Amino acid sequence: MGTGRAASAMIRGYDPVPAVPRPRLMTPRPFLLSEQMAHYVRASSEAPDEVVRDLIAETAAMAERGEASATLQIGADQAAFMQLLTRALGVRRAIEIGTFTGLSALSIARGLPEDGRLLCLDLDPEWTAVARRYWDRAGVGERVELTLGPALDSLRALPAEPTFDLAFVDADKQGYAAYVAELHPRMRPDGVVLLDNTLRGGHVLEPATDDDRAIAELNVALAADPRWETVLLPLADGLTMLRRR
Ligand SMILES: C[S@@+](CC[C@H](N)C(=O)[O-])C[C@H]1O[C@@H](n2cnc3c(N)ncnc32)[C@H](O)[C@@H]1O
């Protein structure tokens, strides 16, 4: 196999130097990859459809108006991975902590069967109203229930049964340890919990903020916790995958 531009050209749609950069439609590149490699990875994965592209663009426009931070949203690569994982695991009941404008929830909901259910927990009515519009547009709105309020209270109010097959945590970083503790009894055996931003842009090596320290300490604790099988994937900003033993 050749190298550089020749090998790159073997990937349909891949141009190592994009002629027209479209930053508003581009999700942030994973900090572990060079710009060129991030572009190659995107071009080698299923492309986001129109609904996802529009949701990314609307969130970016909100950020430009100062109504949100676009960096809160997961990347399109992670969205594609979460949709595939949800479907491949045969998830029927899922929960998300931290919904924002709804891209991660859209991915999970699309991976569910028609009678599958996703419970979303968030604080913000305006951001999640945007999410609701996109879930409906994608035809998965009926699969998604949204509960507004502090996620820890909402989680604690949930009964232990029926259990969840999949959980995604992407809210306040200092709350992660408590979310994991509350999720454990509510996950079925072999159920999977995904924790977002567990590399903190590299700051887990030298934590500079309380959020960095909370995640760095949680990473150490989870690796030694016999109740979970734990893998930290170097995807996006770090995605920790926990399997309930
Ligand atoms: C990083 S964003 C989530 C991004 C989302 N997963 C996506 O793909 O676009 C974090 C979200 O967590 C919510 N959040 C932060 N603290 C929370 C809390 N204590 N309880 C519930 N939601 C919270 C914020 O309102 C925000 O929407």
C-alpha cells in the first residue's frame, strides 16, 4: 500500500487538505490526533446524515450567539460510535445524564429498537427543547423521555427495577463518582456505562482544576473497583466503558 496522498485517496471522499474548510459544520477534533489524522478518521467512518449535520450547525450558531458552548456537544465520530454500540449491544433501556442539545441522545435513540426507551436527565429546558425538535425530526422522539432537574436527585428517585442496559454520563464532572455509584444497582449485569471526557484534554496527567481532579481520582478508583470491568478508550476526549460484573 502506498503512503501519504496516494494511500489517502483510496478512502472515498478523503482529501488530506480539504479545499473549503467548513468550521461550523466540523466537530472538534480529538486532541490525541493530528488535524490530518482526525480528518482521515472521519472520512473512514459513516458520514453524519442531514439531521446530525443540522444539529451540529444549530448548536454552533447558538454558541456564536453566546447561548451555549459548542464544545459541550460530543463529536460526530463519537455519535456514530455510540449509535453502533447501542445497536450492537441490543440495548432496550438506556439512560443519559447530560443531554444539552441532544446529539448523544439522538445517537442512542437511533440505535434502540422501536419499542426501546431512553431516559434523559438534564437541568436546562432551553437546550433540551432544541434536542426534542431533532429527536422528533429523526422520528425517534417517542423513544425518549426527558426529566428536568438535578440529575442526582432524578437518579436517586428511580427504582432499582427495571434495570438499564446502557448509561451515558456527560454532565458535571464532579458529579461523576456519585452518578456511577447510583447507576451501579440500576444496571443489569453486563450492562454498560459510558463516561465522557475522562482524559480531560490530557489534564488528567496534571490536574489543574477541580473537574480535572475529580475525573483523575475517579479513573484511579474505577480501575481498581472489582464491581466494574473498566476500559478507558482514547476516543474523542476519553470515553470510559464500564461493564457491570
Ligand atoms: C457536556 S453537556 C452534554 C452534551 C451532550 N451529551 C451532547 O451530546 O450534546 C452537559 C449537560 O449536562 C447538564 N448538566 C450539568 N450539570 C447537571 C446536573 N447537575 N444535573 C443535570 N444536568 C446537568 C447541562 O445542562 C448540559 O446540558
